[in-house]
Amino acid sequence: MNENENLLIVEGLEQSFGGIMALAGVSFQTPTGLIYAIIGPNGAGKTTLFNDLCGFYKPSAGSIRFNGHELCNLPPHRIAALGMARTFQNLQLFFNMTVIENVMVGCHLRARTGLLAAALRLPQVRREEQRLREWAREALELCDLADWAEQSAGTLPYGLMKRVEIARALAARPRLLLLDEPAAGLNDTETLALRELIARIRASGVTVLLVEHHMPLVMSISDRLLVLDYGSVLAEGTPAEIQADPRVIAAYLGGAVQYAV
Amino acid sequence: MRLAGFYAFAAIVVLLPTLFPTNYFVTVVGASAGLHIILAVGLNLLMGYAGQISLGHAAFFGMGAYASAILTTRFGWPSLLALAAGLLITGTIAWLLARPILRLRGHYLAMATLGFGIIVHVMMVQATQWTGGPDGLAGIPPLNLLGWSVDGDLHWYGVIMAAMLLIVWLSLNLVDSQVGRALRAVHGSEFAAQMMGIDIGRAKTRVFAISALFAAFAGSLFAHQQAFVSPDSFNLTVSVELVTMVVLGGMASTFGAACGAIALTLLHQGLVVFEDYEMLVHGILLMAVMIFLPQGLFVGLDQGTRRLWAAFGPTRLR
Amino acid sequence: MLEQLFQFLVTGITVGSLYALVGLGFALIYNASDVVNFAQGEFVMLGAMTAIALLGMGLPLPLAAIVATLVAILVGLLLERFAIEPARGASVVTTIIITIGAAIFLRGVALLLWGKGFHTLPPFSGDAPIHLGGATVLPQSLWVLGVTVLLVGLVHAFFNRTLLGKALLACSFNRVAAQLVGINVRVMLRLAYGLSAGLGAIAGILIAPITFSSYEAGVMLGLKGFSAAIVGGIGNPMGAVAGGVLLGLLEALSAGLISSGYKDAIAFLFVLTVLFFEPTGLFGHKAAERV
């Protein structure tokens, strides 16, 4: 279990809600620099796992090590500061802001503006505003959103809103990006573009943790997969191994389904 | 031009008394509007930008006023020192209160801020040996700015408007910075804001303390200007009126809050003759604005003209 | 000393019963529409003032009380129709301000109709105090207590025993689902507003003989009722009742033992303390938000 090779190491993670075990001892390691997908039927515990990872829930037991730090009992903003960013299954955009402002909030961890300096609009604040705007623009360009920068986030079509969430998460320059069902609600063209975007993100050196139901996307892009079922790990391996695993086929993929890649 | 609106506003504020130096509506009502603008702009940072309701903001206004009144009349402190002490006391109380109170949401937060306002008001009425009780404290000396004793309507207009412009400028700067965006992010989605690395407890605490400080500042000026304070100036009705100013002009807009403050100040003046109808009109106004123009008068008009401009203006955007 | 304490308890339970009724009104409206109705105290004032006015016009007391309650119910329905319904789906802050506006408006109307003076109702059955183990109890206190117990019992039975009550509860849990199973949500909303206006008015009529009433009388009663509902965990009707009685007792005891001037401050200090430790009240649901 080498922490240099694995950015995220989860061991024996348990999460219970009033007696219901949403996660019953989940362990896995996410290799640095790869795309690691988590699949499983609805209610398998995927989103719960994400919420444990980024500190919204306090795990009942187990440990989460991220980049050499123990995450359990850290509040979300501290975890974010360690280099984790995420998108949300139910959009959590700041609808009261423009697209670029959303992404500039994403740069928050890279900003140094103090309260007093901001109120007095000192020269360094002006310079930092410029810098934040540039960083945000870079993230928007990576996600092909530069044309929409000054639009109000609430007026965008759904597919673009999901993209803004990705741009906003990337603006923080994270080591690990958690994508919670990024393809849900997208059409085929948008899904293809998403696949390309995720590949670009990995190429830029960011490790990606992906929860997704869209099997063609998952199988074509992931380096490794974790299959969850009823809060436990059913299988773990490469896409080819998972597709050949009889337990997975029986429990989840439902028989002889072929996936065009 | 980021501050174009601000300079235009400042120009009007300076121009009015030069044109009408003896007009009651300019110097007296204007000064009163100036204090209300300070209060509304501060409350708007909390309500409009950070999305946290406060139904007890008059308490902070009163703390600043009573701190100045008590320290100058009973202890003979110089007025500027008393003002600073008032800010320090109010800021500390707000800071300590902010964490537990802003953990609450929605109606629970409304209840807690309302309760806090009532507790402070009861103390003003009951702690007679300090506050003078229901009759209040009279004989507050004039504000002394490094040897210059502020006296007369026109001078007060100048001092209050200078203070008001300072507060508006600070607020505009804050809102248009990463600090302001973090606040709006907390309002937009607390989950996402946390994932961006924003410590929402800290963000809320700071904005609560800032808006309390602005209110205390206005309170100190008010105490010296009136030379008299009594609990009636800081009761629940005043808290509700402050909220009215913010929503009347339009939340999440500094100039909106300023417009709301001016509108309500003028409305009070206009209704003085029909005193019995004031409540009725106030109530109808609140309901009507919230039902038909929930984004407020100023913001509603602003957006409307922008839309018209985009449709019929000389150069269409995009 | 013990007798005094008993006296405070009697006063506390009487006042607490009123808070309970007003708090119950808050809970009913909150359940049906997610709105905290800051005009709830004004229903109390309207009930009392209308009854007083009708009595002055020569109506017998029971009839005046019934008509006053009906008037308040009508006002509650009008409020729902013209202030709440047009702003459906608005944010918490917006609805709070709308109902505050409604409260100020109703106070303004009362001011125009009845002026600033204080008015009172004669006690329902005389004012000869009843001696009960060293404490004196006004017959009106017994009226307050009796009617409150009756009304709380009826509301409880309404929610648990009748189909209509269960339909109203269903709306509070999930409005869309309630609509899908054929519940007329609009009617349920009006029912809730009418019911809580009626409860408020009855509370006002019951208390009018003990305290004086004026156009402003509803403000503090409304706030105390809101406190009761919050302490009990908003949206929990029986929690509001418990919160009301608790608040009344605390207030009477602190007025008697500490200082009557500070009783309101102590009551709200108690509410704040409860909220700091239990941010959703003593008996409230701790709902988890989904991400």
C-alpha cells in the first residue's frame, strides 16, 4: 500500500444512518494519475461514499487517507484545501452569479485577499482580481466554456451547467477530482464531449474519481473500476476484468450485455 | 468604469446642499436618510449577499448609540473614543454571537435574531441606572472631531454623508472582491462553497460582525446628532423597517439598499401628516413589493432598463 | 413561599395555554405551507378587538365571541388568498417579510377602526376569585385552561382520527405526492389558515378579560407563540403546545422570582439557549439534506 502510488486509500469505511448501513466496510485504493470509476446500482452507496470522502458526512468507522493525510473528522473546506474538488449529482451551481464568477469562486483556495485589503481595494487586490479572472478563464477554456463567461449561470442549458461545475472544480487546481454522475441528463453528443474532457483532465495530471451510470462511457474511459452493491465491494479491477466477472454480470450488468467501446 | 455609479451618487450628495443649503428636506431628512443608508447597506451585506436574515439589527444600532451616550455623559469620555469603544463592544458581541446564531437556518435564524433584538431592547428599558430607562438619556455632547465640534443641520449633513459614502464605498469594494464572491457562494450553495475551500462558519461570522459594526457606527452618529437616545429608536419596529429598506430597494445590491433606505425615509416624511395611515401603507407596501417585485424596486427597474437597452439600444450585446 | 410558587404556576399555565394556542396556529400553517405566519398574533388581536366592538354594539357575549372568531377566520382566508398564494414558491425570507407586512397592515386597520386606546371584555363568569390551596385563581383562568385543553384535544384528534386531518398532514410531508393521490392542496391550505386564525381569535377572546387589548396587543403574543412553536420544533403541533406551556411557566416564575421587567428578556434568552443546543427545537425533526 504505497502512498506514493495511491493518492487515495480507503480502508474499512462504514457509514450508518440510524441503523441502516449505507457503507459496510468499503476498502479500495485509487492510483495516482488514473481515472477510477465507482459503479453500482442505485442505493449501492456511491454518493454516500463521495459525501464521506469530502467531509459532508462523518464516517461511522474506517479511515480515509488522501495524499498522506487522514480525512476523517476534517471539515469539508479543510479537505478541499488538501486538494480535493468535486461536482454534484444535483447541481450546486451558484445561480446568483455569472459563469466566470462561479469559476472564480472555484479559485478561492488560490486567493490571498484579506478582508480589510478587499474593503479598501488595495493595489494587490486589484492585481489579484486580474489573476483570478485569468485563472478562471483558463479553466473555462479547458472546458470549452469561454464564450459563456459573462452569462448568468442560471440561464444556461443543463448540459453546460454541468460543465461549469467541472470548470469550477478544476479552477481550484485539485489533485483529485470527484465527478458525481457527470453524464446524467446529457445527450449523446454531450456525452462524447464529456468523455474527451475527462481524458483531457487526466492528461493534465489530475486523478479522477468517477461515479457514473453510463456504462459505455465508464468502460471506455476508466483505468480501473470499483463495483459497489449494498454498501460493500462486489469487485475491483480493470474494465475488462469487471466485464468478465461473473458476480458482476449476475448482480449488476444483468446477463450477456455487450458494450461497444 | 467600476465605480461610475458611486461617483454619480456622491456628486448628487454633494450637489444637493450646495443648491439648497437651507432646505429642511435636504439637510435634515437627507441626514436621516444617510444614517438609514449606512444601516441598510450593512444589513444588505448580511441579508442580500450572504442570505442570512436578521430581524434584530436595531440592537446593534442601539448598542453603538448607547455606548456613545453612556460613555460621554456618564464618564465624560471624548466622543471619538466613545465611538471607537462602541464599535469595539458591538463588534465583539456580534462576533461571539455569530457562530452559534448563524448555525441556525431559515425560520430558526429569524427567531434567534428577533429574540436577541428584544433582549437588548428590554435591557435598554430596564437597566435604568445605566440607560435612563424608558425616558432615555439626554444631554449627549456634540461630536467632536479633533477640535471641531459638529453643530447645525448643514454640518451634520456633511459628517453623516461623508460617513455614508465611506461605508458605501467599502461595501462596493467588498462585494466586488473574492470576499464578496465567497459570501454570495455561501448564499448560493453551502455545499459547493465548502468544496471550494470556503469556511462558511468564518465567512458568516465575519459578515455578521461587519454589518453589526456598520450599524453601531450609525448608532454613534445618531446619538450625537440627536443629543438624545431612548429605547424607542431601537425596538422591533425599527428592525423590521431596516429589513424593509433592504428588500424594498432590492437584495444583493448596495445601491438597491441605499434606494430602499431613501424611499422609506421619504415615505415616513410624507406620511407624517397622515400619521394614522402610516402602518397601513407600510404594511401594504411590504406585501406588494414582495409579491409583485420580489427582487425589489431598484433591482427590478435596473434589470428592466437593461433588458430594454439590450433589445432596443444602439449596440446589442452578443 | 410554597403558596407563592403555586400562584406563579397558576399564572404560568394560564399564560402558557395562550402561547400554546398561538403556537399551535403557527405549527398548523407551517405544516400546510412551509410559511411562518408572522401575522398570527394579529389574529389574536382581531379576535379580542372585534369581540369587544361587537359587545359594545349590543351583541350578547357568546354571539360576539362566535362572530369575532368567524371574522378572524375570514381574515385568515383572505390572507392566504391575497398574500400567500400569489407568492407561492418564494424564499423563506420573502414569505417572512410578506407576513410581517400583513401583520403591520392588520395592525394599521385596527388602529384606524379602534384607535390607540385600551379595551377589555367582561369576564365570562364573574371575577370573584376562587381560592385553591392558598392561591387565588380567577374564573377566567379556568376558562382559558379548559378551552385550551378542549381545542388542543380536538386538533390532536383531527390530525389522528379524521381523513381530513391526515390529508392535511400529508400535504405537509410532500405536497406533490399529496396532490397525486387526489388531495386538493388548495383547499387544505385554506383549511390550515382558517383553522389557525380561528385558534388565534379564540385565544384573544379568552385573554381579553384578563389583560387589556389594543391594536398592538398581538405583537408580543405572536412572538411568544412563534417562540413556542420554535422551541417545540416548528411543524410539530403538540411540540408547540408543550413549548407554549413551558414558556408561560418560565415567564411567570422569572417574573415572580427575579424581575417582572426582565421576564420577556428571560423568555427569549431561554429560546436562544434552546436553539444554540438544539438548532431545530426540542421536538423538531433533524432532517438531513441531500447533496
